[in-house]
Amino acid sequence: MRKIRIGHVEETVVERSDYPPERIRQILGQETIAVLGYGVQGRGQSLNMRDNGLRVIIGLRERGGRSWDLALQDGWVPGQTLLSLEEAARRGTIILYLLSDAGQKEQWPLIRPHLTTGKALYFSHGFSIVYKDQTGVVPPPDIDVILIAPKGSGTTVRRHFLEGKGINASYAVYQDATGRALDRCLALGIAIGSGHLFETTFEKEVYSDLTGERGVLMGAIYGLWLAQYEVLREHGHSPIEAFNETVEEATQSLYPLIGENGMDWMYANCSTTAQRGALDWYRRFRDAVKPLFEELYQKVASGEETRRVLEMNSRPDYREQLERELREIRESEMWQAGAIVRSLRPERQAKPSS
């Protein structure tokens, strides 16, 4: 564990070397870790912990559903390591509450009675705790309440683990009833596949996460891509050309360079024409969208975004509505062009026979 200073801010960072396998087993070896939910985070985190030699069980809402079938394929055994939500929560000494945010609210009355003295309740998102006035999720005072929030999807958590790499994640302790909450939290953070952990709070995690998802990680970036694509098409550029200049070059060339070495390095390794244009225009884009980001942050902090999530995700026709919205994107001209462009990448081409 070390302190890192960035400007006037000092941050605490925990590295994988701080929690080697023997220390993780010392802290968690006697625990039964119950993962409730088998979505992308539940699946990735549980498989990584199992591969790290920990005692893991899975709890699911329904037998025979899509998640159940996937868990069976992954080797979880009904009645032993694959159980109902309530039975897994009863058996677990650490409960990873990884249902959807709406699912956490819905299932809380069933889970709450099994949170007995000395257990730990683990989240990968601060949503249910921070917005407890909307979710009703109020843990009993005699358990630990901790958070590990990977900065990526569960698919990435699993993929990086299998490649011997680690994803970065944030950690927080909301309630320490046993005196072991921090050790439990950090050991779990490394066991699920994190490369390093940085300190936060439940509130800061959910505010930054909801803002990021709606902003540059997903919502804003797609909005920017769509705006540029539409302008290029309206001025006579072909779908493939518009997609290449909007998405393909970004994701396949420039974004990886930013990830490897930073924005300044990427600028320094582009043409002088690209450099000048980017340096001249980025402030105008910042000034145009910063008020929108401020509005977004305030809606997150006020709970308005949370109310919409819970309302929409609790509707009985939510999955049908979601599929309609995703199909609209999938069938749009932009992403039809994207499918063609991806199929033309060299790694997708059939190798000539010898």
C-alpha cells in the first residue's frame, strides 16, 4: 500500500503485491463467499475467486433461467455451489450483492434476514447504499459493509485475469463491525482480479460511475460519434468512410495509443495537421459540453437519475423495451456500416490455404 501525490492530492493505492496468494488465503480461507447474481460482474468475479482457490457459491433468483444455464456450463453444481438466493445468503459469510440495482431493491427483504452478526456485505456499486431512501437497502449495524468497484465490465475483469493482467478498481469501507472489514475488502479486491485498488467512498463511487456511464464512457461518446457521422453523411460521404473517420480510427488506432502512453503522446505521434486541429478545437468542445456534464452530475447527486433507473428497470416489459432500443442502434445505418468495417479487419479475414 502506498501513497501517491498528484498535484495537491494524496491518494492511497493498493497493489497486487500487497496481497499475495498466501495473504489472501489467510484472510479469506475460512470464509464462504456467496455471489448473488450471475450477470457480467457476478460471473467474472466468481470465476476469478474460484480460480484463486477460494470457497465460492452462487445464488440465483430462478432455476432454469439463462443465468442458471450459464452457471451450469461454468461448472457450478446445483445443491452444492449453485443455490437459491436465500440459501446462498444463509450459507455465505461474505455476501457479494451483485444483482442489478433494481434487483437489489426487489430482493432485499429476502436477503436481509440472513445478514447475521459478523458477516460481510459486499457491493460493486454504491447505488443501493447511497440511495437507500429509494432502495430500502439499510444493512444491520453488526456486519461489515464493503465495496470493490472494477473500472470495467465483468467480461474485462475475467479476460484480464485469464491473460495474467489486472483491472484497476476502487475500494471503500462503509461499515466496519468486525475490525476486519478493510482486510476483507482488499483481499477480495485482489482475489477478483484487480491489478491495483484506489480508495474512494460509496458516495463518490456512485456519483463518478453514473456520471461516467452517461458521459464519456458510453452516452456522450456515442452522441458525439453519431453527430459526426450524421454530418459527414449529410455532406455526401459514404457510410464506410463516415464510420472509419468517426469510430474505426478512434477505437483501433488512437484510443489504444492514449491508453498506452497518454493524450500528449498520441498528439505527438499524429500528423502536424491533426495536432493543430485537435489543439485548436478541444477547448471549444469542452466549453460546449461542460454545462451538460454539470447538469448530469447534479441529476446524479440529487437522485433523479437513480429514480429513473429503478422505475424503468422495474417495469415488467423492461427487457422488451431494452431490446427495441438496442435493435434501433444495431439496425441503424451507422452500425450496419460498422459490422461491415469490422468484418474487413485483417484478423477477421480467412487465411489463404497453403
